Amino acid sequence: MTRFDVVRSSRVREFVHLDLAGEPRVEETEVLDDKVELVRCRWCASTDAIEVIQRVDTIAASGADDP
């Protein structure tokens, strides 16, 4: 494992609550689209020798194991 710079584009819908002073607080976030554009290794600056593996907990959450 190492460290990476990740460039991603995301579209989100947020429910923002403004208090009486006008300070915003995001109470809900729904990800509408999330696309990884570039992954670069911080140590060697490689972008073409990186394998992205989906985490087990995200596979279960997406229902990919369901028949």
C-alpha cells in the first residue's frame, strides 16, 4: 500500500441547513455521480501501473454479490 493523488469528478445533492447567523451545515448528501479521472502514486508518480480494487464493504453495500 502507498499514498495516491486522486482526481475525481462528483455530482452531489446536499440538504443544507442555515442557522440564524447564516452559517451553513450540510445535513444530508446524496452522491448522484462519482467518476475517478486519475490516480497517481505519490512515491513514483506512476499513473499506468496502478490497479484499483473495489473494497469488500463497498461491494456488499452496492449489492454486487446478490443473485
